[in-house]
Amino acid sequence: MRVFIDPPNSMILYDLVERFGHEPLSSMAAIQEMIDNLEVDMPPMNVTIDDVVRGLAYAGVEVPSGIRGRLAVWGPLIDAADAAVIMTDAPFSFGCVGCERSNEMIKYLVRRKGIPRISVGYPETAEQAETVVGMIKEFLEGLA
């Protein structure tokens, strides 16, 4: 199954999803695809008209451009996902958690899609980390 991870650039969640036999959907692969596209001359500074239009599919014109830009990358990943793993209350050093509005939109889009999902809090201790990994493992193994 294809599993969207949030934060979308978390290498830890990416690795967990991959270890349990699923395809992680993350921003790294999506951005690589954009950079390899010859239309973008100076990544990551340039965007194409298609990027702008894609972002408008997930957020209206009144939404700040940074949020629309993130959703232009992450929205199609959510659309392609069969399930999702969401880490809440993560520190800034754990993936891209700097824009709370983008984070809320991601969670909304995942809920709206109605796919199986697990939401776990960021662990503060080694014991909590073991518990979180166990919960994610159980969730991923339960996916058909």
C-alpha cells in the first residue's frame, strides 16, 4: 500500500513505512521529480504554471502562497495514498513542521479522504519511542 507520512519529509517515518513493506509517499520523491523536470531552471527557486494551478486545487487564492506551494507538492501525495501515518507535536527538527497552517491542511485533507490513518504523538523518552514504533508497526501490518 502507498502510505502518506506527515511530516512529509520525515526520514524516520519513511524508513518505518518502508521496513514494513509499504511504499512511503513523502516530499523527497515528489521534489526529486520536480527537480528532474527540465522546465524548472533553478531549483528550488522556480515554479511552473502547473505548480500554481495544482496548489489551487487544494487551497483557494486567498490562502498564502507558501501554503498553496506546499499543498501543490503534498496534495497529490495524499490523493495517491491508501493510508497515512501522522506524527503530532513534533519539534521543528523533526521534518517540516514550521508552518502550522500547512500542517492543519494536510491533516484535514487526510481526514477528508477517509483513508486508514494513525496519529501518534512525538515521543519524549526511549520508552515512548518504543511504544510509538510498536503502534505504527501494528497499524502498518494491519493494512491489507
